Amino acid sequence: MRRQLMVGIAALLPLVAVAPAAAQEDSPLGTPVYLALGDSVAAGIGAVPAAPGYPQLLEELLDADYNPAADKATGRSLADFELVDLAVPGATTATLIEYQLRPAVQLIEARDADRDPKNDVEVVTVTIGGNDVFTPIAQACIATATPAGCQATVDAVLAGVEDRLTTILRELVAAAGRDAEVVVTTYYNPIGSCFLTGVNPAAPAIADVVLEGGTIPGVLSLQGGLNDVIRRVAAETGAQVTDLYGALGPADYVGGRDCLHPDPSGHEVIAEELYATLAR
């Protein structure tokens, strides 16, 4: 009888051992991640705290109607996203590499490596490069009556942005793999809405050339500007591009002493343009 009792207990032990695993399979899985990187625009400046910035607005659009690639095989058509915004006001391509890129790649890799297929990073947006160009070019090309050093300054700045942006997008796209979308934005031109037009009436035209290329005799001549650099690097690394040049109107900028930031309506435009890229 004692031997039969021991055999019966032994037969029950495997059932006890697998019970926690079965319970774990029934537990809810995580949510997909939208990861935002970049400068003060990606941090929501110009909208927050009074209104949400474009990452928060894009998250709402994703929550309402977006099918994450990793969920297609599971039958889950819609998902609530978790926003992770690593953007830092004042960030440049150099500081993004130093402070944002490694945490971003680590997050992507950690979510991909765990056993939850629904908590991966599905969307990555990048807005960077504006701070690389604004201060040096404003000083060399706009704030001086004799901008003799404008061409050399712009050429050097754009070359540096191209090199560092290549590093950023190459690492993000490689970490994201085929199941996540990496989207980089180009820049709009807010200079016509700010005080720099009073400093130099040619400021908006100079900014246009810096962004899109062109010629201002005696000041600056470019075959391609910052936005062309962004488009080219995206094509070379496999990232997508959301083109913001011309997408925002005069009422979509903070303006005045602020020569950089979209206002709440501008952030809405950026979110909508990004979502249109992702929904293609």
C-alpha cells in the first residue's frame, strides 16, 4: 500500500510542476512600443505643457487605428501603444548618439529578445539635425551684414550632420529589423514667423536654401540642403521619411522670439504627417 501511495504521489508531481507555466500562458501580454528620439520638437516644446506634443498625438493615432507588424500573426488587429520619448531639448546629432542612441537600441533589442511578441518596439520616429544648423548658420549667415563665412559654415555643418545621421539611422534600422518602422522627419521653415526677419530680411530665404538647396548670390549656394541630407541618408539606411517642408503654415509656429518650434497646431500637423507615412 505504501509503495502504491508513493507511486500515486509521483504521478501527480508533473501536473503540479506545469501549473504555473499554464497560468503564465493565460496572463496578459505587454503592449507595443512607440519610441521617439530627437530634439525639442520631438520633446513636444511649443505645445507642452498646455497641449500634447507630436509624439503624444501620434501615439493616440496609433492607438486608434494601427496594426503593429508583430501582431499580424497573432490576430490582434489594434493595440494600445506605450510611448517612450527619449528626446531632449537642445539635442544635436552628436548628443543623440551620446545619450539617446544606446538606450534606444537596448530597448529595441530587449523587447525583441523576450518571450512576449506583443511588447516589441513597433514604431521609431527621429527628428534631429535642426540644432546642428540653427545657431552656427544664424551667426554666420543671418546675424552679420557681411556673411563671408556663410558658405564654409554651412558646408561643414551639413557634412557633419550627414556622417552622424548615418550612424543614428543605420543602428536604429539594424536593431529594429523587418518588424518595426523607423521614420525620420525633415524640417519646416519657421524663420519667417520669428524676430530674425527683423535682423535680416533675407533670413527666410537663407533658411530655405539651408533646408532645400538653392542660391543666394554672394551669400550661399547649395545643390542640396539639410532636408536633402536627411532624405539621402534615410534612403541609404532603409529608414522612411516624413517630409515636413511646406507642411506647416504661418499659424503653426510659436514665432516671435522663438525661431524653432511648432505651436500646438503645428504638432498636430507633424503627428498627422507621420501617421500618413506609417499607414502607407
